[in-house]
Amino acid sequence: MEHNGYITETEIQGRPDGPLAGRTVAVKDNLSTEGVRTTCGSAMLEAYVPPYDATVVERLKQAGATITGKTNMDEFGMGTTTETSAFGAVENPAAPGRVPGGSSGGSAAVVAAGDADLALGTDTGGSVRCPAAFCGVVGIKPTYGLVSRYGLVAYANSLEQVGPIAPTVTEAAELLEVIAGPDSHDATTHDATDHGTDYEFAAAADGDVDGLTVGVPTELLDGAHEGVREQFRAAIESLESQGVTTQAVSLPSVEHAVEAYYVIAMGEASSNLARYDGVRYGVSGGYDGDWNDSFARSREAGFGEEVKRRVLLGTYALSAGYQDKYYRKAQDARAWVQQDFDAAFESVDVLASPTMPVPPFERGESLDDPLQMYLADANTTPVNLANLPAISVPVGETDGLPVGLQFVGPAFGEKTIIRAGSALS
Amino acid sequence: MTEVRDTPDERGDDPDGDEGVDTGTVAHVAGLARVDLAGDEPERFAAQFEEILGYFETLDEVPEIERDPELTNVMRPDEVTESLDREAALRNASETEDGQFKGPRVS
């Protein structure tokens, strides 16, 4: 609360029994909650009250959870620091004066501060893993299609997944069990049992990594901050002492992941955010003029600067004459990243890297330099481009600032990354 | 929303990107995106877009990739099911009339 982690505090009581009975869960404010306003951290949706629940919210209620509120976030998920929210920046409970990471910064902060037992975030290019790493907690980005996106307010549909944030790997896995599984309202969902696995995620957190092979992509380690690399190396040594074999691998494509991610995400955002016209919902100033004038003025008033920047850049990259140059090349890069990961998983079980190449930024540091903020997503965006699962687990501190380690698994390899993560706690 | 008010030759057709980004380009794109800009945003965005788009140009180094997406048929029979009632669907609109959304005049 003192960290500004919630936009709206409330209490939604789930069923009296179920796997989450007696536990509190905070929900990111881009997940629709029937009767409770859902702002996406934007002035545009300050007064928007969804008429239905997101599938993941419905599943929390069925599982007996108590929902404590809607957590603060970068506006529409667009940020790496949770400073672009129209409801003010979130502070990092684990590192005073530093950002909590983003865009699910509120969810990670309330878990780190003990204000909620668990939380849901969403991860489009690292938005669960980055705040988990910066706040010293655990976050999972599931395989694309494992968790329903129905009722998640869209930013970049082809990249995003809802994921759990928790103090421990076991608790994150328990929350994933509740939200995972196919949904007739989201045609992109898959049943994990059709992919050679099951939903026993918590049981996989047994710490038994003897015989596991872990690949370390040199491209995701070389550029990282020295203090982050030290903590990463110590964690790898701990894994080796538990029977893990490690090997260096090369993923040349990931050098282009950040730019491919931003072109695709901004392109999808420019289309998705066209729905905020001030007519069906959103800010309406009762402006004079025709539809186009009124629409443009409503969006000037309702959108913050980072959202405008992304909508404009996405519009530019998709406009006549530029599509081949930006969007098609970005799709090539995405396919290349997918091929690189597929090839790596022929020789290793999981990949490991620092979740973030840097410790948490100082507050305000990146606001005037958007490119610097985008580049911090170097290690997380490849995973979204490749539709793969990943977990961030805390692995100590550098100068008092939390460091996270990320394990990436093959598609529907959640149990393997959960097992690997549990060996570090 | 497919109408394009500005003709392509007015501004911004520079697929090679070597003419840079000026406030005119930003204003053109803002028009296409139907987003008015405030204060010094056109100047600031022009400088930032120049830097960001310059970075995006490293995509030129990406080889052409043979893409073979796994496509699954997700079509299903069209069955009538329960959905939101009209009142609920209209509840967040600032203006409605006769059970419909009311927007500004089209032109």
C-alpha cells in the first residue's frame, strides 16, 4: 500500500473451498474483473468497469482465492519500470529508491511486501519475469497457449500470456495449476496433455536436478552487468554441485530479439488500441467536430506518452512502404529465434541466463530515454518471440539489489523449468 | 476507420529512412493513428523516433527465414450461446440512444 502497488483495493471472495482457499491473490489491472474497475494503468480507462470476468479471474474464484485488488502497472503494459502508470509509479519494496520492474510492477511489489500471498501478472516481453527479478520473487511466463487470455485487455496478442508471481517456486507452480488449461473463449489455448505432459506443476518443484543439462547462451550473458554475472555464476555452480551438467550455447538470432519484439508489439498495439475511441468506452470529452477529430482528441487526453509513442511507431512500421522494411523483417527474426531455440533444445534440457542484464534502475532514470528502457528487455523478449515458457527465480543480490535467474524450457516444458528453479531456493 | 485523410505524397514516404524523422513525419503518423499530440511532443518524438527507428534498422541484418508455421484448424460449428446483454454491453459508453452507442458525426 505504501508502495503504490494497488490501483484499486477490494475484496472479492471466492468459493469457500478449493486449492487457494484462505489465500490472497492480487490481480494485475489489465485482467477484467466483473463489477470492479479495470484501468490498465491508463486515464483512458479510469472509469471502465468490465461486465464480465477474465477466465483466469473466474478460475481464481472457483479455486477459493480471495482477490485483494487490482495492481498497478505500466500503462497498457507498455514499460519495464511501472513508472508509466497514470496512477503513479510503484516503489520497489526490496530495493528502496529503485523501480520494481515492469510492467507487472504492482503485482511483484505487493507479493514482495507481503501485502498479498500471490499475484497474477501478464508477460508480453518480460513483464512478469522482470518485476519478479527486480523485487526478489518468483515469476513464470507460461508457454503461449497454456493460459487463457480471455478478458486480458490486449496489448500484443501474439506475444502475451498471464503468469503467476509468488514468494517461492512451489507457490508460483500452485497458482499456475489453477489458471492453466484450455478455454473455449480463447482459440489459441492448448491442452498440455496433447503435448506430452500434464498439469502437476507444484509436484515438479522437488529440487531434483541430478542429470539435467543446462545451456547458457553466451549472447545473454556477455553484456550483463558484472554484479549480475557474479550472482548468476554462483547459482550455476550451485546447480553443478547438485548434479547438473552445464554447457555454453550460441543463439545468434537473439541479438535481434529486442528490435523484432518492439516492431511486432508496437504494430499489434497500434491496431489493438484503436478500440479506445471514447464512444464504446474510454475518455470522452464531448468534443465538437467529426469522428476523426473527436477520436484524436479523446486519445490525446486519455493516453500517456509511452502509449502514444508505441501507437505512433507501430502505425509507422505498418504504414505503406514500410511494412517490408520493418514488420516482415521482424517476423523473419521471430522465426529465426524460434529455430535457434529449437536447435538448442536438441542438446540441452533448459537454458539459463540472467533474467535482466542489469540491477533495478533508479527511479526516473529511463523515462527520458525510451530506447535505453527497451534494450533492458534483451534477455526476456526472445522467449515471447519463441512462444516458450520461462521462470525467473531470485539468486541473491548485488550491492543490495535483487538479481534474478531465468530458466527457459521447450514448449510445454513448464515442469522442467519449475524443477530447475526449485533447485535454487 | 479505413479512410486515409492524408495522401501518401504529402509526407513521410521514405522507405529507405535516409531522410530522417522530422516533426512533419510525426504529425503525419499521428494523423494516421488518430492521436493528437500535446505540447512539445512532436519535437521530442521526432528525436526519439530517429534513434529508435535507427535501431530497428539492424533488422536488415536478419536473413530471410523459411517460415513454416504450424497451422491448426480452430473453426467450429457456429452455435448460439449466452452472451452479454445489451444493457451490460452499453454500460461503459458515455452516450447511448435507443440501445445503441452514440458517437460523433462521421464527417
